[in-house]
Amino acid sequence: MDNILVELEARQSDLSGFLPLLSSQILNLLRTEPNSILNLLYRIDVSEAKAKEAFLLINDYQIADRLAELIIARQVQKIELRRKY
């Protein structure tokens, strides 16, 4: 996960290029190790309510895209808080 944080810091101005990469990795986890994605979301501290909403989406691709957005948003929030304090 530290590698993702470094990547986010490097691309903070252009996170749109990072979204497909992360979404692809999440899709792979959803299909091969679904429990690990739950642990990952917990470790990153993604809102449980927002994650539950994401799992209600129609297909795995939409779920992966939404979870990637939530993860990126949370990591950016952490970066901003660290820079501020």
C-alpha cells in the first residue's frame, strides 16, 4: 500500500491515469480473493457505508471502479492532512 501512496503523491495532479490501474487490480482481487479487498478497505480506512454502497452496483467492473475512486479519495485526503499538519 505504501507504493500506492508514493504513486498518488507523484500523480496528485493527474489521478485519472491511476484510476484504471487501481480498478484493474481491485477487479482481480474481487474475482480471486474477495476477502482481501475487504481487509484492504479496512486498512485504508474507506468509509464502510460508502463501500457497502459500492458493492450494491450492478457488475464487478462498476464495483471495482467505485472502490478505486473511494480508495484514491481517501488516500488523497490522508496526503492533504499530512501536509497540513
